[in-house]
Amino acid sequence: LVTLSLGENSLELIKNKKFDELDSLINLEQTNNQLTNFCERILNKYGSENEKLKSFWYVIVWNLEKVCDEYKEVCKLKFKSALNKEILDYYNEVNSLFKEYYEVFYNFDFNKLSKLEEKSKGLSDKGKVFIAKDAEVVNCLAKIVSGVRNTGSVDMRVGWISSNATSFTLDIIDAPTATVVVFWLALNGGQYKVGSWLSISTAATEVVSG
């Protein structure tokens, strides 16, 4: 909500040419930093109800803090004249994208998430065109679009069909936008243990126990 408020309020001030009031919004970004630090500390100390999702929540919190940073950077710009209508409309579309992401996060719907990815891709392409018209503002807005895409984008969906004698069969529900390499490991029977250790920097034999 803090980041949503920062985006909407900053656009409103810019539309009304109240550039001298933008500095007052920077406090919202500082509040967002405090909330981000609090959430990260909670995750580090207490984890999540589902430990498998702990890293996922942490990345979302961390990435959304970066989105708020870009709104702050817009507020710090020294505007000398009004933005043209195309840039203002783009600003509004970026705010709308972020609001839709917020809604999908709290009321998850896969179809809406897929549409969100399509919309964010379109805004990313549009930003590449508009950046020549106002590099500073559009650069910040494009980074916000990128932040939303990195947080919740879906590029490929597959479904399990069957296990075969020497392989398995998948159904490609949504094909990726580009060719991808899928890595997999199949283990048959036995008992296995997964672990990790630090690699050595010199030529030597390393013994791993356990």
C-alpha cells in the first residue's frame, strides 16, 4: 500500500505541476524501507508457515523495495516543465500494472498472472520507445515494470502426462517465448542425501562425509 500510494500521489502532483511537493513523498519510501527490513527480519528469524516458500517471500519483499526506490528517484528529479501526455499516460499504465500485481498477489489467479506478464511486456517495449522523449522519468518507470516482471512473471507452463520405461512425457500448456533448456534428474529407488560444501581453491583432494 505504501508503494501504491507513492506511485499514485507522485503522478497526481506531476500532473498538477506541483513539483515542489514531490520531496514530501520521499518519507513514504523511507517507511517502505522500514517495513521491508521488518519483514526480512521476521522471515530470517521465524521463517514461514511453509518453509519451501521462505526464499520466495524474501525475494518478493526485496524486489518490491527496489520498485519503491524507483518511485523515490522520480520524486527527486528536478522538473522544469510538465511531462507530455504520452509520458503521463505511460506513468498511469505503470501504476495500474503495479496495482494489478498487488491484487493478484492477495487473490491469486493464474490467468490474471499470465495477462499481467503480457501487459508488463507491452509496457517494457513501450518504455524503449518513450525513453528518447524523457530519459530520466521513463528509465525509472521502465525499472518498475522490470521489477514487477522479475517478481511474478510466468514464461512457461507444462503438465505431467505419464512416466515411461526410460523417460517421461510432458504436455506444454504455455510454450516459452524463446528456446529454453530444461535440466532434470531421475533417481530410481535407493536412499539419497542432498548436501553442499565449499569448493577448494587449490589442487587437492577434498573428503566429504555424511
